[in-house]
Amino acid sequence: TPWFWVGCHVKSVVQGFNGFHLTNGGRAAEDEFVRFTPDLPAGKHQVSLAKETPFADDAAFWVVVRHRDGETKVWMEPAKSRSIGTFYFDEGTDGYVEIHTKGSRGHVLADAVVFQNMDQE
């Protein structure tokens, strides 16, 4: 991400997936986002925010998912649910998840996105 995001590596202070996350500083700035671009096998994937991410109870923000059938925009309130949805992805890195700050509430955290392959269960 080329925009304003702050991160910290002090493991005794920071929580999150692998002891690190980024925050937007509570600014609902226009057009700022973080993109997660995984290298996925083709198929159906359950997409969610990592359970380790220390979201505040009032945090809310938009997430955009680029998948095989287009783009889906999802309003996330992580205190209520970490699930973004289930989507079909082509093989490779064409799909992605973006966490946006525009219209957000509270501190938006960018930590980890989980892509669970539902075809292998």
C-alpha cells in the first residue's frame, strides 16, 4: 500500500497474526486501501479476516473482493463477524481482497486475510 498506514513490530505490545498489523490511524480517508493478493488454487474459498486481529468493538469498513465472477463489496463489522463470504477464484493471483478506509468507523486494521479452500474438505 502506498498510503498512510502505520505498523509496529514490538511483539510485547502488538497483537495480531504473527505479532504485526497495520492501522490507518482512525482516518476515514478517501481512496486509501490495503490489497491482499494470494496465489490460490482454482475453486471455492471461504474468505475471512484473521481471528487474531485485535479489532475494536466499533470498527467498521468496506472490503472489496475480486473473484472469478467480478467484484463484491462487503461492509464489515469485525466485532459481529469476521466472515467476508464464499467466492470462486481462478488459479493464480488474479483474485484479491482490499480493505478500504473510505467511510470507515474507528481504527481500520490490516493484518491477515484467510482463504480457506472449500474444495479440499
